[in-house]
Amino acid sequence: MTSITATTPEYSNHGLVRDPRYYCVYVMGSLTGTLYVGVSGNLHKRVFQHKFHHYEGFTSRYEVVRLLYFESYDDVHKPLAREKQLKGWSRAKKIALFERRNPQWKDLASEWYPWMESGEGRDASTSQ
């Protein structure tokens, strides 16, 4: 498991190749306690889509807009397997997992979009 940090682009004999890819499994939550587990190759973009309801569906319907937990990997197969594992867990086991790092259910992405003002838009990620 790796963490999401600024990375240095990889180079080959022919110049710039590309930035290393990171794939994340993540847990989103609502103010009412609804949980959602997902996988993304671009966590920043995917969280934005959840927060602003870019797609109709479960997370939009239940206002699941807080990033509560994530793990990142450099191999796409690992977060897919981890997502399947987490989805098979009980609600209590999922909560225990992320509460070890985030006991107050704070939105880990609350500072990712600095142009967002607290209380504006459809973001419900104010601190508890």
C-alpha cells in the first residue's frame, strides 16, 4: 500500500514516460451514516464527482459526500480485490477499519477543493 503524494515523473532514454499511476479503494459516508465503498484511478476527481453529484445513483440519493478512508496501490488488481473484500464485510467491521485512522468521521478531502466555501453547494463536509 502506498500513500498519495506528489510524485516525480518517470523518464526513459526517450524522455518523459508518464507519472506513476495510483489506484485507490475508498470509503465515503454521509452525515446520516450511510457508507459507500468504491475504487478509482483518480481519487481526487472521483471524490469531486461524489460531492457534486455528477452521476445519479446511490451516493447522490443518500448524500454520500465525505471521504472517510482510502488506501492506494500501484497495481490496479489490488484495490479491486480489496474493494470486494470490504464490500463483503459487515458495517461494523468497515466502521472499525476507518475509525482507527478517522475516529470522528472527518472528511479527508475537505481541503482538496479550496474554492469551496463551507455551507455552499451540496457539500455536507462540515466538521462535527
